[in-house]
Amino acid sequence: MENNHQTSRRDFLKKTALGTAGLAMSMSASSYARIIGSNDRVRVGIVGFSDRFRQSLLPAFMNHAKELNFELVGVSDLWNRRRDECEAHLKDKPNVNKKFFKVRNNDELYARKDVDAVIISTADFQHALHCVEAVRSGRDAYVEKPFAESLDDAKAALKAVEETGKIVQIGSQRRSAPNYWAANDYIKSGKFGDISMVEMTWNVNQPGRWRRAQLVAEIKKEDIDWDRFLLNRPKVEWNPRYYLEYRLFYPYSSGIPGQWMSHQIDTVHWFSGYDHPRSVVANGGIYVWKDGRMNADTFTAVFDYGPDNDPTKGFQVLYSSRMHNEAGGVKEYYFSNGGMINLDTNKISPEGGLKAEYAKAMNMQPNLLAETSLRSDIKMETGANTGGDPMTSLHMRNWLECVRSRKQPNASVKAGYNHSVANIMATMALHTGKRVTFDAQKQEIITS
């Protein structure tokens, strides 16, 4: 007899699958030609044996690999130590090919005939270009967020995926969580009313976040291919901190926007239907963790969203994040005139809505939402869990299923492109101190 947890998990997966069913889109002839039969094992390569892969993506993959008939066949990593660690970590694990291979770079990986798809979890600035390599070589890909840290890279990757018809899932795992699906459905139903404001925070107090001091002391330039790591970034002298602590240094990462805001701003695009902000202003700095980093430890951005042709309609997003005090934690609040959606508690409430005494003074009707819950069989956290969390597990399953069905996954390449536009606008606003806008016709970012 099944226990309650097993039953709950099974029903949960069914509901997520139903949510995905409507996302199929037209496929190119090449996509049809590569539909994989249910009895064919799908062979997956690892591009970057990172902490993110080991701690979260790997457990998520393993949760579903046997059932859906997928296996890991090899790893591509520039650092010889990571290749060896990956081989040792996966030794004797299920759903790992007995002839598991190690290659030094992606050229060697894609020269092989025994790789059908890849999971990409490399440095932030590499995701888009590694996505291009994967799909141009004929592979499907799971691509960690942020999708891109420059607009040119984002455009190149979007074009490559659209032209090849490959199945690409961006690592925006909120798009596979049932509470977020419920929030989206509620907003789209019209019951919530127009979004009038969004407030988001992501606060931690972790001086060691994104630091790798011991590894920085141990790595040697001869252990990796430094020029290949830099890709299209400026050619600079070897710096182990850039390699291992890239999240702290621009242009290898935008830091807070790319790591955290990319998750949260993506839900704004999803729920509202807007692809990009109309404008962004931002400020911040390094106020506490003065350890040689370049990226801010405190960041605040204000976004304006709405139709490009009607400035009287829309809403504002207030985003703030700090790395030196965790009060407030990770929060996502959506407001309308009638109340709010709290995606931390998964509650819809009339809090802040228009009460009768205030409505009467304006000859208006009171506007108060009915209190209800965004039902979910499994508790979903708004924060980033690095232990194979249910949200990431469902997101990985969605990708695996779409590799077989050739349907569009929950977090499409366009969703990744859109969150990248917002991230890059915010980063430019921070770096220039100027108001940044977006020309939708030209797909260009403009600084005032």
C-alpha cells in the first residue's frame, strides 16, 4: 500500500504534466526526424561539473532517469580536477553508463556520436554560448540560468535554438512549480484584477557566498584551458578568482541580477505577459564584503512594466537584495487594488485591498479579494535550494519528457531571453547610473 508521501508525489507530478500539456508548439522537420522512441535510451552529457550540478541538478536528474530511460554518459570540464571528481562521484551510481567518459572541452564532447543531450551548468557568462554550441551540434540542452549576461549572446542563443528546433529548458524552475502555475492561472483568470505593484527581495547574510578560497589557492593555470574559459570576454591574465569565484566579478557574472533576480523577474514576465521592462533604474554597491569583489553586495532596482504604446497602463516592480543581512529573506508579493498574492506563504488575501470606508468617499465599490490558498501537494519554497529540491526535480522531469515528446518545455528559450533582457538592463542601470529603456522593435537596450 502506498504511503501518503508517495501518493502525493505521484499526483503532484500528474498535475505538473497537465500544466505542461498546453505548451506544445510547432516543430521543425529536423525536430520530427529526431523523436526518440520510448524504448530508446537517451544519452546525456554533463557540461561543467559544478556545485550546482552536483548538489541539485544531478539529484533532480536521478529522480526520473530510470523511469524515463535516460543515462549520463560523460563529462566535459576544462579543469582536470573536476573531470576526475565527476568520474569518482558517479562511479557505480545507477543510470550512469559503464563506459563513462571524460573530455577536456566541448569540441571533444560534440565530436562524439554517443551524446543526445546535455546539461549545461558552467559560468554565468558561458551559458548562452554553450547553448549555441549544443544545439548547433544537434543536441537538446538543459541550460542553467542566467541564460545570458550580454544581449549579443542572448540573441545568438535565441536564434540558434529557434533555427535548430532543439529542446532547450532554461533553469527557471519556478515555471514547473504548482503554486506558481496556480498564481499564473489566478491572475490570467481576471479574478486578481490588474497587477498594480510587485515587491521582491532576496536577502542573505553569507560572507562566504560565491567564495572558493581553498580552491583558489589550489588551482594552477596549467590545470585548465584559460583562453577557452574566457570565450568572447576580453583576454586577460590568469586569475583563479575569475575562474572559481566568477559570480563576484563582472563581466563573468552580473552577481545578484543574474544569480537571484533572474528567477524572480521571470515570474513577472510569465504572470503579466510582458516580455521586457519599459525602463529600469538601479543603485547599489559594495558596502560590507570588501574582499576584492566587483559585483555589488547590495542592489536595488525599480522596473516599469506595461504596453509600449500606452504609458498610462502598467505597474512597477521594486526589487532589492542584500548579502549582509538576511532579514526579510526571499519574498515575492504581487499586489492589485483588491489585495495581494504572497508566494512565500502561497496565500491570496484581501490585505491592502480597497475597503468600504475609503471606496465610499470616491463613489466606488469596495474591492477585496476572497482569502484563499494556492493549493500545492508539496511545499514549494521561493528560495534557491541546493539539495535536489522538488521544484528543480519537477523542472528537470519536464525537460526529460519534452526531449521525448518534442513539446516546448515550461521555461522556453524565449523566457530565458526575456529574463536576460531585464537582467542586462538592470545591470547597465547600476553600472551607468542612468535610466535604461528597451526598444522592442530593434531589440536594443538604450541608456538615457
